Amino acid sequence: MRFMQTLRTLVLSASLAASAGARTVLPYQPVEIFRSELTAALEKYPEAFPYAVDNVFAAHRSRADQIDAMTLRWATQSTITQGTAHTHYSLLENFGKDLEPKDRQTLLDKLTTKENYLFFDAEPSFYLRNVLTHFQNGEIPLEAEQLRTVVHYLVEFGNDTQAQFALNTYGTLLSKEDKALAERRSKTGGYQSVFSGIRPIAQSTSADFADAKMVRIFVHPMFFYFFDSWDSTDEEVTSASIRAWIAGAKEREGRYNSPSSHNALIVQTQSELHSLEALRNYAAPTILILPPALITQEGDPWRGDISDQSSVQNLGRFLERTIGNNRQVYYLESGSVGTGELSLDDIAKLRTVIPPDTALRVEGGYLSQCLEKAAKQLTSLPNPLAINLRRSAIVGVMGFPTDLSCPLPDLSADAQTKFYDCIAEQFAEQLKDAESPIKLLH
């Protein structure tokens, strides 16, 4: 019906223009533009196309009433054929109400199939939790059986926080087996079994942040050492062992992309370590955005998460030893080890507990990857936001990520000042599309 209305509008406009002796000027053609942009996005190189598809869907979301069912069916089939889990979720998120029930079911089936996920996608439980949030908000219709299926897979793929959510919110929908699994996972399946003082953000209240003038937010702290370094194999990592690693870094200089990268690794590791150690006695609310703790089993080929989860566990134990029993430190988990993307529920929780005039100070890493993604999402909050460049990780094991590349010939104060001035100038360009301004401190 929408397609026929659009077609009649195009024909009528062309006829009127021709009868007036004027040059034919066609009005906005949403279907043609949508098809063209989505086709181009799906043809981008693998790491880029999920977010290119995101942009296409988001741009056309407000004009969903002008995109007919036939085109949405084509978009569904194209996304399934050429896309991955992220693009399937994005289509559900942006056009959930407009999709045919059969297409919604197909996309949900894809989200619950592990083989459909590639290394740049978020974890299944991340997307499924967001689907449930959209359902609760009336944005993605789910039939009774679909709802039960999503909750089932949330428990199967999720960790302690996801299991607690399923029990508290959808406990009546869980089978006897799923309920038993959720109860086990809620006690032993994630960071909560490691932390004694650090608490999930879900356990915080507005009273915890009421007097805060500033909230520090660490994105994937010490990511290089625990995930990218060839040397971080010690399960009992301490501040002393990291300092010893820094002291011996000169011997490993040849492993890295350039002397500048090597020097930046030393500076950023020292800086991040100092920030985390200071949290033990820091008397103000602080938030850690951590890579997700997942449930994996030996021999599971699922996206290499066995090695990632060993690093996650090592990081968790290190944070517990370093920060200790500071009850003002909270954590939430990003979509995957490789992204700083935050869930809809976590963004809503932060909006609820943090006063709108409280400043947010973001640090961590990597600057133009996970930290950038998280910071841009955080600009949807009303709070003034700044990124502390000197407390952030800029380079990985292969050198500078994306387009950030500045010289750091030595570790002198003057060289570091010029280095961070250069980084600030380059990184500011990448933040121009943020929802609100982001201040860079350096």
C-alpha cells in the first residue's frame, strides 16, 4: 500500500510539472535512496559495513512510513545474505514495528545462532538484552513464543548479570532447566564472583551519585597489557609485575611498529596503572566499562573467546587486588571485547542515577576505538563530558590504530606535551559527529 502511494505521488508530480512546461523535478524518493545506500553499505569491507548499515537504517528510520513492505522484505533478505548479527539487530532496532512477522522471526533466529557472529559483532546476550528493552518500550513486537525464545537464549549465552535480569524480569517464562541454569550463572558466571567491593551499575542508586561533582569512567582499563601484549601470561598479575614489564619494555622495542609506538605504550601503561591504583582510596563514584565476562567451555570454537576470557578473568582478578573493597566503584560490561558499545539498559541506568549537571570524565582505551564508541554514546546523556587523553591508551600491539599517528621520539616532558597536542588535534576530527561536544583534556 505504501509503495503504491509513493508511486502515485511520483507520477502525479511528474505529470503536473510536464503540463506546466517546466523541467520535471521528482520529489524525495525514499525507496530508491534507501535501496541504493543499503546496497553500498553492504559492499564495504567487513569491519566497516555493520556501522555503515547502522547509519543507513538510522537515517531512514524517521521515514519508515514511506518505505513499503516489499522494500523492507528486500532489506531483510539482503541483510541476511550479506550481513552479520550486528546488521540483523540494527534492522530489528530501527524497523521492528514495520517488519512482517515472518521477517522478524528470521532476524531473531539469526541473532540466536552463534555461527552468524563474526569478530566485530557484539556478544549474543548484548543484542538479545537490547531486543528485550525495545520490546518493553513497545518498539519491537514479540509474540509469546518469540519472547520465551529470546529469554531462553539470553540465559544460555549470558553471564551473571544477564541471568539475574532474566530471573527478576522474566522468571515466569523460564523453563525448569533454564531457571536452574540462571540461578547457577547468577552466582558464579561473571565478574561478581571475583569482585568483593566493585559492584554492578544495576545495584547503584541516585543517592550514590547525588553529591558527585564529577564521575570518572574507565573504558576497558589496561586493555593493551591484558589483551594485546605478548607478555601478559601471568594469572596473578599485580601492580609490581606490570611495573617490571614496563621496566623491561626496552628489550621488546623491536616487536612494535615504531619507536613512537613503543614510547607511547610505556607512557600509557604507566598512566593507566597510576589511575587504577589511586582508585583504592578514591572517595567519589567511579564507573568501569569492562569487556564482557562470558560463559565458555573448552573446545568451543566460538570466536576465539577462550583466550579472550582468560584475559578477562586475569583483568578481573587484577582489578580486585588493585582497587580492593572500594564500594564507590561500579562496573558495567560493553558489547564485546572489541567494542566499548553500551547497552540500552546501561545508558538508561546512567541517566537515572547521575545528576544532569555532574561532569563525566572518560579515560581508558583504545582512544579511537572502544573509548570513542563509549564516549559518543555517553553524549546522549545531558552531562558535560571530557576525555582525559593523558590517562588513555592510544596505541595497540601493532602501533597506532585508525588515523591517529603522532611522533613521540622520547619520553621527555616536552616530547609528551607535543605528542598529546598532536593527538588532540587529530582525535577532535573523529568526534565531530558526537551528539554533543566532547572536551579533550591533555
